[in-house]
Amino acid sequence: MAEYEKKVREILKQYGCQFVRKGSHDVWNSPFAEKLFVVPQKNKIASYG
């Protein structure tokens, strides 16, 4: 796991988010919004410019 992913996971867990699954994007559940949301993986983010 890249350092970027570790930091993102730590921050999300601090705020009570729960990891759901890994795919082309990581899927997380937010206890505040009561919704699922996706987090792109760093190596999957396109660079423009």
C-alpha cells in the first residue's frame, strides 16, 4: 500500500468512516452522511498539465 493510501485510510478511520471494498476506487461508508463514497487510488489519478 502506498504511503498516500495509508494516510488517507488513517484520516478516514479517525473520522469514523468504515472501509467497504477495494476496486478501481476504494469505497467507504460515512457515518455522518450515512452514504457510501469513493476515494480514487493515487496510481489511478490522471495527471493533466
